[in-house]
Amino acid sequence: MKLAVVFFVSTLALAQRPATTSAPCSPIAPENTGVITIKCPGISKEQWQKMFAILNTILANTSKLDEIEKQINNLDPTAPVITYFYNGEQRISRPGQIIGGDPSVATHKTFEKMQAAQSANDWQSLNAICDDAIKESPKWLTPYLFKGLAIANLGKPSEAVPLLEDVRKKADGNMDYGPLVKQADELLQKLHAAGY
């Protein structure tokens, strides 16, 4: 809030136009809560109304700005970043350290369940497994591919196409998802050939 008011006042100073204020408080006083009237010759009433509308919008959203500031202050640059391989193994990265895949993690076990459901052509189970996997690990892209396959085989190819196109786009260029890109391309080619 203080930044917006200071910026506003400094903008007036840069414009080198005389400004006057009249109100129970000054626009640069901390915790300003009064009505402010600012008169500057050479600026139309419409321009001032637009400027005040912008300032009021900024001031009205200070709670959002405060929340963003809290989130930024809580960031830990040394916190681990978890990414996934196609098969669900995790890569955990920290500054100066990369820990490779771990086949014992839950996502890898989920990958094995998805493969088993696909092999059995159990599309209902595959769809349910994928929904759970997406909820648990939304950054892991493989469940989106398998979900697209499941819903296409459940008679909803028009729902599968945008899902597959989106996951294909997100995985493009990521060598860890090479098999996903290939499978998505093949499935999309079949669906597009069928008119979807």
C-alpha cells in the first residue's frame, strides 16, 4: 500500500506539476485512511478519475499483495524439487545435488498398476488409478497419458483428444518423457484418423 502511494506521489513529482492535498491526512502518511483531494493543473478530470480508479484498485487488493509477499518470504531456495520420470521414479534436486530415480516410491508402483490395467484392457480401473495418481502427483505426466487411453477406450474419444494434446505439449522436449510423447502421438494419430 505504501509503495503504491509513494509511486503515485513520485510520479507527480516527476511530472513537475504542482500538487496540493487537502484531507484529514496526507497521502504519504503511514496508514493513510482518509479522503484525499489532489489538484494538478493540466490534467483533465477524466485522466484523474482513471488514475484514482487504478490507485483504488491497487489499494483494494493489498490483501492479495500481502498474501503474495508472505508466500515469497516463505520460499526456501534450498528446498528439494521433485520431478518424475515416465515410469514414476522420482528425481529429487537440490542446489548442488541430484538424487536419481527410486523404484520403490509410490508413483513407480502406480505406474506398474497402470500398465497391468492397460494390459488387461480394464479401462474403468485404469481410469480410476489415473484419477488417484493425478490427485496425488499432479506434476507427473504419465497418468494423463494413461487416462487419455482409458477414456478413449471407454467410448469418450472427444474427451481424450484435448487431454492427450495437452500432456503431449507439456512433455515435448523432455527426454524423460520420450515414451509418453511417442505413445501420445500414436494414439492421437488414430483418434484424428477416426475424426476426433
